[in-house]
Amino acid sequence: QVQLVESGGGLVQAGGSLRLSCAASRSISGTMGWYRQAPGKQRELVAAITSGGTTNYADSMKGRFTISRDNAKNTVYLQMNSLKPEDTAVYYCKGTNWGSVYWGQGTQVTVSS
């Protein structure tokens, strides 16, 4: 079993920045990613990163969000800049380890206009 714990969410004004962190209880061999779910909407991919550092972003996040990973610390980060009210959601960390999928409990991000 792997536990994922997110942190760094909060309330920020439009145009501001936040940095989310997701710490895994042990090393993750596969891809780690961030997803988000707004009220009444489906959970969607924000960004993902492989163990080798290859990244993938949803189109609406490109240029504003940056995902990074520190394998030595078993941690993945999401730097979010130029935040918009439509970025308001619960952000979840996901990790894939030897075919098993793990999710964190989520962290709320609220962007005020």
C-alpha cells in the first residue's frame, strides 16, 4: 500500500500562485499526476509526470502550471501560476506503482475573482 498526502491548497486571488505538494509513503515507480474535480464536474487530468521526468499537461494548463518530481523525496509538485476562478476545484494526487493506482485525499484550491 502507498499513501499519498497532498498539501498546499488554499484561497488565492485571481492571478496569484500556489504550489501543491504530494508526498508518497514510499517510492513510486510509475507515473504520478495531478487531477482536479470541480463541483458538478468530472475529475480531469491536470498534469502528469513519469519517473523519468516526461511531462504531460491538459491544454488549458499549459504555460500556467508546472509539474515536477523529486524521486529522492517521493514527492510530486504542482506549481500553479496565473490562477483563474475556473481553476477552483479539489486537486487530487495520483500515483501508479507496479500496476496499482493510488489516490490522495485531495486538497481544495479556491480562486477568487
